[in-house]
Amino acid sequence: MKTIKLNAAIGASVTGLVVLAALVALVWTPYDPLSIGFTDRLAAPSWVHWLGTDEFGRDVLSRLMAAASTSLRISILTVMTAVLLGTIVGVAAGYVRGWTDRILMACNNALLAFPGILLALGLLSIAGANERGIVVALGLAYAPSVARIVRGSVMSLREMDYVAASRIMGNSEFFIIRRHILPNCVAPLIVLATSMFGWAILAESALSFLGLGVPPPAPTWGNMLAASRPFIAHAFWLALFPGLCISLTLLSINLLGDALRDHLDPRMRGA
Amino acid sequence: MSANPLLKVTNLTLRLANGGSLIEGVGFSINAGEIVGIVGESGSGKTLTARAIFSLTPPSIQRTEGSILFEGKEVTQLTPSGLRNLRGARIGMVFQEPMSSLDPSMAIGEQLDEGLALHTRLKTAQRRMRMVEMLTRVSIQDPVSALGAYPHHFSGGMRQRIMLASAMLLHPALLIADEPTTALDAIVQKDVLELMVDLTRQYKTAVLLISHDLPMVARYTDRTIVMHRGRIVEQNTTPELIRVPVEAYTRKLLASMPHRGPVRATSKAPLIEVRNLRVDYPGRGSLFRVRAPKQALKNVDLTINRGEVVALVGGSGSGKTTLGRTIIGLIDPDEGRVLFEGLPTARGSDGWKRYRTECQMVFQDPASSLDPRMTVGALVEEALLSMQNITRATRRERVRETLQEVGLTDALADRYPHELSGGQRQRVAIARAVIRRPALIVADEPVSALDVTVRAQILELFSSLQAQYEFSCLFISHDLGVVEQIADRVVVMRDGEIVEAGERNQIFDKPAHAYTRQLLDAVPRLPNGLAGVTRADLRAVS
């Protein structure tokens, strides 16, 4: 197709920008995001501090950039953990069926019964409030929904004629899972993983907001937003820019996810 | 043709918004009380034409030209309320899928009442009487309680009778039936169609019967219109059209009809012996009660000899697919066994491994039997992956050869299944089955999803491959015409039991069992020895 898909283009460019900012922040930020300067407290956006400074005189742009790399890293690791765990459980339950299915799904449903954020809070109080703790807690909290989706896809896929055909050809069950089942689960998984990526950013922000996330002074979008509360009346930029970062990133990731799903499905190509 | 036909369509042209033409200059007329058939393959525009009569075409499709006169009124000029008065009241419609054309959450009585309440001024009691009368007329048992029942309480055939009743309640002048019996068994199909013909004759309703099934249309209609690619190819009174088809496409359609194949000498050495097979499906039961298991197969015995094509026929639910799947090893029997070259083939036994490599299957719907994420080449190659001692290069070479054998060019090897036509897809499925040179192929309704002309080509391909490689074949089909063409021996099943088995000619000419006779009688067939239609017409360019 010659015409550019607008949604995909917007999604890709904004996501690209965020990723770029996160990468740049690893080696360079305009100011040190942690350095405290009492002369410039709560400065409005200006040519010196493009997005202003916070109550400790720290540069907001630098902190946003540093926070982007933390947030993205946590989200990516969380999604990977959840997808890996959920896929293993989902395939095992959906393909083997019987008692394996019943036991796995009973555990899964028990986990699903807790709101994700509550489950993560509980796990975090065990694992400790640090990056690894957040990844493990959120990963475990999101894995059950992945398992549900994967199990559903697998259950319908295993009844497809091409799976029967492959079995008739004498191929092993592992071969069938790798060759026919997993690739056909990818489309729903991509959509779920992208929206989960968004949730993870949001959940990490919420946990930081509640004080259970990445401990200060290290910046994340969530704890920046949390810290802005007392100043929202006379320093709008403290709340506005982290909030914009969170919502724009979520939106663009979802746009990208939809475009990816369309692209990954060969039936949608050239249609 | 009388001076004032009931419906007169002239020069109807439908286009897509981008100018793509769907229907070109279609013109025909229907007289009062006449039964007219439109025959065509998928994509020929037959359904669109029927929908245009109601102005029920999708919004993306524009009528650019043409007029539709119904009872002297120009339908295309009618206001929306004028159209509503026409639909249902003067023109009734029966759709293909009785599952989806009846609302599952409404009682039958409510659905039937909708049209009556809208178009007549009858009192509730009068409407109810009329509904009961009509349901009685379409042979619904206990019509009074049927009014309170829901669609899922009825079988497909019964639902289609109810559809027919609801269309005929208002005594329309024209009934449009779009593939009304395609989803039904042959015997049920015959009942429903005969009922439709009776009923419409009684009320002097004209019928426009739309179907891909030429013999069926030939059996029930007075006049036939042949459509192809959005145009009318030929129209004539039905007997004349069959006797002296003029256009090449009509001749091709007629030549595509299955015909009896020659009697072949087959070996008497058994390849597959099915002994005393029983398969149960667990009973559903209610929340607290377990129902006894349903017996899908009851003590089935069957032998397939080397190089022989055995056809398995029967209505839906007769267990023919279950038998095929059990023989191929996808379902484990609850009792009895399947012997391959005299060896048992139970899962895990010595015979099993060899058997697995020696039998293959072709499924009904190539759209679901081919993994949508794999290319044609990869799909066919997959059949060789479980073989040892074969290099990648040899595998590729064999894939190329096999694709050629089934009539697919090299260029198609990199395509995905959705980029192929239905016929090409089924060729891929056949290539995948024959590439291992199996001793047995189980083919489950392999041509049912295909258009008639494509079906003829695939059957020809199948026969020639069978003659070349001499594999045995269990050919499962509900289509007796196809069976008559391809089978050496025929096995008839009903309710999980084999009721009759014998040589093809014996079954077709001297059926012994009443069910077989009923089945044969239900299938419409064209007269033998069609004048002037030869095998050469099959290859005519379309």
C-alpha cells in the first residue's frame, strides 16, 4: 500500500521518541537529574530549564528523560516475565487439557480474582520495593491474564484441521506446538502485550505514587507525579509533563500495537 | 411470456463505489406463479441480484442503471416506507442459514407474529390462528406448542420449514429463496423443497430459487437463468436449457456434473480391516445428572482393499466423519480395532509407527486445514519433516515435483493459503497428502466446499493421482453424484451403523436397503446422455 498508515506512523514516531529519550538519558541529560539547586526552586519553564524545575531545583526535563529509561526498562522486563510465564502455563493448560488444565486454571483464576495492583502490592511487600521486586510482582500479577488468553487460543487452535493434519503426518506434539500453535497465538499476544506494556507503565507509576515503587530520589514518571501534588496550584508543569509523558506513551504504544497486529497477520496483509 | 410479468428487471447494473462492476446489464422477468431458478458459482452475482430486488444491497454498492418493475411499480423509485410495505408482505425471503436467520432469543410465535402484526390488521387471536394453520401446513408437529418454542429446539430442516412458514404467512406474490437447502441433508432438502413448491403453488406465489446446484434447480423450476461473473449467460425454459445448452459456460457447467466412472478391476487384498469398532461420545447431561454416552459408531466392520476407492455416504450425524477419523487414528476407539496389513494399529504398538507414515488425510475445508501462517511450499514440505534420512535439498525437490503434479506452478510455492483460490488450496492439501506416497488416503468431503466446475477439475486430478500411485482411498461424502463418479465400492451409514455396502453399480442400480433407496431418490440428477455436451466442454475457457 502506498498511502502511509497514519495511526501506525504516529504510534511509531512517539514511541521512537520516548525510546530515544530513554537511551540518550543513559549517557547524557541536560542537567544532572539528581543535583539539587536551591537558587532555582520551582522555576517555570524557560530557556534555561525548558520544562521548569521542581521543589528542590532539579531540572524536570532531565528527570523525565531519566525516568523514561527506568519506566521503559521496568515495563519491558515486566511484560517479558508475564508473557513467558503466562504462555507456558496457557499452552500447558490449553493443549494438554484434563487435570493439568483444571489445576493450572484453578491457581490462575485464584490469582485473577485479585486486582492486579493489589496483588502486586502484596508481592512487593514480600519482595521489597526495588526494581527487581517491581518486575517480579507486576509480572506475576499480569501472567494470569496472558495465561487465560493463550489457553483460549490454544484450545481453539488444537482443534483446527491443520493440527490434525500435522499429527497425521507423524509430527510430535512439541513440533506441533512450536510450528502451528505458538505462531498462531502471536497476534492476540501482541495486542495483549502492548496494552500490558501500557498498564505496566501505569502500574509502576501508581506504585511509585503510593511510595512502593522505585525509591526516591531516583525519578520515575509516577513518583514525579506524586511529588507534584502539593505544588499543583502554582507549579502546573510539575504535574503536566509527567502526566503527558504517561498518557502519550500509552496512546502511542497502543496505536503501534494495533498496527503490529495487522502487519503480523498474513491474512491482513495486502487486504 | 405474458404481457405483464410480476417482476421485470431490465438492464440492472450494480457497481462498487470505486467503479468496480458487480452486476452488468442483468435483465429477466418472472410471471405470476412461475418458479424461476438462478444458477451460478460463487461470485457470479446471483445473491446480489436477488437482494437488489428488495433494495437490500450493502451501502457500498450502487445501482448505476436499470429498472426493477414489481406488480407495475418501479421498486427503485419507492420511498423507504413503500419498500417496507413491499418487503415481507408482497415479497418474502428464505435465507440459506436457518441458524442465523431466526433470532435465537425469540420464541417462534413472536417471530412469525412480527410480519403479521406489521402488515395486517388482524386481531391477536386471528393472527395466532393463521400461524397455527401455516405451521400445520409445513408439517410442524404440535404447532400450538411450537409457537412457544425457541429456534434451538428444532433441527435445521424444521427451522427451514419455519422460515418458509414465516415467509408464506402473508401470502406474498413472490418468494425469493437463496440457497434454501444448501445446509441440509439430501433427504431433508427434498422434503423442504417439495413443500415449498406445493405451498407456493397453493397460494399462486412465484418463486425465485437461487442455487449453485444445477440438478436441484433443474428438478424444481420452470425456467432457469445461468449467471457468470455478474452477467446473465443464458436463460431458457429449464428442460430446453438442459437439452440444448447454447453458451460455452452453460455447457461447461453441465459437463462438470458428475457422471458414472468406469468399473475398474481392483485387488482383493485387504489393506485396512476395521473390526467391530465402537466409539462413544460422553453424554452431556444436565448440571447434576450424567447422561449415558452417545454411541457415535456401533460395531462397525469395514474392509478397504489395496488400490480401491471406497466411498462412505450418509446424512449428517451418521458417524461417517467419526469413522474416518478413527481409521486415521485421530480418535481412539472404545472397542474393536483397525488392522493395517493385518497388524493392529493401536497407538504405541509396532504397527502404529508404520501405519502413521502410510496413511494421510484430505480435509473438507482447505481454509482450515492449511496453517494460515505458512507458505504453500512450507506446508507441503511439513509432510516430509518427520522422515529421517532425507536432505533439505531432496525435500525441496520433492515438494517442487509434487506441486507440479497437482497442477500448481513454482511461483505459488511462496504464497500464503489466503492468497489462493479454493481449488488451488485443495490442490495444496492433496499435494501434502500424496507427497509421502501413502498406502491410504482418507478424504473427508474433499470437494464439498468447491464450486461445480472446480469440483470437476479436482475430482479429475484426484482420480489421475489415484491411478498413478494406486493408493487406497476412503472417500467420505454426502454427494452421491461425486461418489458415483469416483468410487469402486460404496458403504452407506446411518446413525453410527453401516446399513449397506457393495459394488458401486450394485448400490446405485439395485439398492437393497430402504435408506439407500431413499437417499438415492432424494438426490436430484440430470438425465443421462446430455445432448452435445462432451468432456471437451469442461476445458472451455470461462
